[in-house]
Amino acid sequence: MFKNILKSPSIRKMATSIASVAGAVVATVASSGVVSAGVKSGTVTIEENPTFYMRYSVNGHMGNNGIGYEDYMRPIRVAGETVYCVEPSRVLYGGETVTRAIPLSQGVTLQKPGGTYNVTGDRLVATSFADWFMFRANESQLQQVVKNANALHPGEGDQMRRIRDGIRSRFNNDYNKFNFLMQNYYWWVPSNGQVDVDIVANSSSDAMIAYWNEMMTQQHAFSIDGANGSATAAINWVIRLRDLYANNREAATYNNDGYILEVSGDGQRLISGASFTPKDTPSPPPNQDLPMSLSMQKKSTLSADEIAKSNGEYSLKDAQYGLFAPADVSQGWGIGTGDFVKQGALPKYTLITDDNGYAKLNYIESGTWYLKELKAPQGHQLDTNVYKLTVKRGQPEFIGLVNIVFQRNIQPINQLKKYLKLELL
């Protein structure tokens, strides 16, 4: 999804004048230290600042007049609360009023160029947790969530805190950057890959091109000590935080106070803030095992030297894979021959490959899991197959090794075919 952007002559269509996120969140903290959540009514206000102007495509679509969509990446507010937009191909001008508030738990049907897609309530709630944990929770709440998640899955609460603190430290608590980061997060993550926003170089401000490269690409990938993952882009760390909550829902209860906001004039819909209450004592998952580990190695028929000389056309880095529970998969007839992940399902675990195609989970429960590629690396088409894994205890560190071998010819990218070989050792 995310590409390195350099200045080049490119022009896109104007359609949306909107923005988002965290800069205003800090200003709405109540005297209790808890940020109010769940705005349900009011007038939409936006900021238009040329420094934060960005043009973009949505799923490769440039809008009806072919020059791209536009956004001022500044906070949108409703009744003083920062909200986020979730339909980047629809227009918002400011001055609209909220006409309907749909509880996040109900799910929603959203629009994209050429059609619609459904988002489940579970996915909306899990997506909102990352914003709450990053910017809205107070210190006492953070500590209790970490404690609870560690009790459920040892070490995962610590990872959540380190990701939060690592991102905030990385960008020196610069809320202009958090604005940009979290708006892109809310455009992409709820859609489960249905929406792909890509910045337009030379039609966006220099500041937004720099932000994109810094937070959305591997150009400025960074590691977070103790967060159990190879160096990756900031957007992927936020997604990792979301995934950790999805695996530790018992750590904090959603307060049913987040909404999808419909506005007058058929403008694009918004998502309000949401809040969570850490449990005093989390209920452990049934038959909890001690953490086990899983490694994945992707290899290409291209040599490392060929990849290095391709000027970024081919890579094994930054492929994303999700591990899904059996309940989230409709069964086919075997490995890669019919199983598919149900719409809106969230992966229990996520793996992201490094430069060498290697990824590792230091925690996984025994049982049956289904592996699906969520994002292909550069030069590869997305694999739509789902692969069944049986994870068993038996080795002190690694319970299995998954080798995914890509065998393909060097052809133009739109003609490439991907062939997979799966091995469990």
C-alpha cells in the first residue's frame, strides 16, 4: 500500500477538504484526566492550512475529473471533539451537521470508488482502541491495561506500552504528525484493505510529502525495543497495537460510546472517539498455554543481488500476513484450495517481513490457525489463498517454521503470477 514518494510531475482530482486527529485530542481532556468520547451531534468544523495540503488517489481512482482527491491534514471537530474521516473519496466542506450517530458496535457500510464495503462492529471497536490507548487513556488506565494483557498473554501488555511510548517518543509528541498518522490509519485499517490511499507527489505540500515518507513508508522504518517486531513504518506499529488489543480484549471493556457520524449534504462519514475501561481482573482465555513462537521465511527465485539491483521494483520486505482463528474462516477443501477469511474478521496475530523476508512471532497459542497474506511486498501480487497451520507444542522455542517460496518470472509487475509453496517443519 505505502510507497516512497519523491517529487515528480503528477496531478490529481480535487474532491475532499478534510482532516483529522490527535492534535485536538489533548485539548479535550477533562478534569478527571479522561478524554471525553462519543460525540453524537453538532456542527463539523475543519481547518484549511496550505502547509498541510495533500492530494491523493483512492484505490488508484483519481476522482470524476481525473486530478485526484484533496485533504487538509488538520483536525476535524464536532462539538469540540476531534473526529476522523473514514470515506476519503467523499466530500466534506465544513459547516455540515451530524444527522445520525451509528454505534460502532453495529458496524457500518462505507463507500469507496465504484462501490461499498462492510465493516463489522468488532473491527471498528478494535481500530478505535489504538487511538484511545495512544492519546486518550490516562496513566492509571494504561498501567491497568498493560497488567491485564500481561496476565492474559505474558509480555503482550508490555509490548502495547512500548509501542505507544515508542511512537510518541519517535515523533517527539508532535501532534501535527500524529494528525497525519492517525488519519491515514482510519482511512485504511477499518476497510481491511478495501481502501488504498496513495499520496500524489508535486500536488501535495512539501510538508505532507515529508510526513508520508516519514510515517507511511519503509524509508524511515524504526525498531521499538521490546515490541517484538522488526523495524517497520509508524503506520504498521499502530496496526500492531490494534492487533495486540484484538488478542487481549479482556484487558479493557469497550464503553459503547463510539459512533459513526452521518452528516448533512451527503458528506463523508466520520468516526468519533471511543473509550475503554480496564478490568480489575481479566478473565484468562480457556486452556491458556505459555507463549510459543512461530517463524516465517519468504524466499524468492530472484537472487538477493537481483533484488538489490532492481531499484526497489522487487522486495521481500514489509509483506504482511495475518493468522486467523478457525471461527473466522469458511472451510474449503484443503490448503490453498478454497478456504477464505470471513469479511471483517481480525487477525489474532500479524507478521511483517524484514529485508530478508523473515518474520517471527514470539507468542502464539497452540491449535489450528489460518495464514493469509494481507499486504504483498513490492513486485508481487497479493496472494488470495488461505493456508492451514497446525501449531503444536514440542520445541523449546520454535513450534514451526513456515517457508513461503515465491517462484516467478521477471516480467512487468501487472503480468506477474505468484506460486506458493508451504512447508511446516
